[in-house]
Amino acid sequence: MLAFITSLALAAAPAARVENLSWLSGTWLMRVGQQWTEERWAPARGGMMLGTALSGRGGMAGSFEYMRIAAGQDGALTLWASPDGKEAVPFTLVSVRGAEAIFENPAHDFPTRIVYRRKGRILETEVSKRGNSSVRTWFERQR
């Protein structure tokens, strides 16, 4: 009986809205030696957030990525990632608490999990697959 009541409570909980991720918007920079990455997220608008990433070394860009976060037909928020213009891969939002969002796609080769976590003017991203994780720390660009 308790399991049935718990499942009803979970089913009745409102789905997260893209506006719940407004803390992600901004321009984020990461630099390690000569290597750099910039990730930009536009503010939520019309039920969607758009993002881009550009990475390189020194003065030369080497890779890019297009991203979007929007609700699917089932209402669940999904992060669609398209590295280097390839077909977009979906990662479903499984948890959002304050300034932390966790997206997962267990069927994808790598990563299977993407975590965004904001700590003031710092954004951390964690990409992982079954215990193998990599954490990146981004700094918000000063305006």
C-alpha cells in the first residue's frame, strides 16, 4: 500500500520547467594551460534554453557543440547535445535541486550522465559513465 501511495505522490509532482534552470544561463569559461572551452547558455525563453560550446588550443578552435533543453512530448525536460554538428543525443532530466541538474541517458556510450552544478559565479559540469567521471570547473565571464 505504501508503494502505491508513494507512486501516486511521484506521479502527481509537477514536472520541472526549463525556467527552473535559469541559473545555468551565462557565458562560462575554462582554461587549462593553452586549452580553453567556452560554454554559453541563453536565458530560458518560450520553454527552451539554447547553448553552444567552443573548444580549442591557443588561438585555434578545435571542436564545437550545439545544445538545447526543452520539454519532450511527455513533459520531461531533455538536454539534447550535438557535438561537432552530429545527430543530437537526448539526456533526460532525472533530478533538479536548487542549482544542480542531473541528466541521464543509460543507453549512450559516453557520457551516460551529465551534471550541472552552480556555486556562485562558478559552474561545475560532471560527465560520467558507471563510476568513471570527469569534473570540469567553469568560471563565469566578467561583463
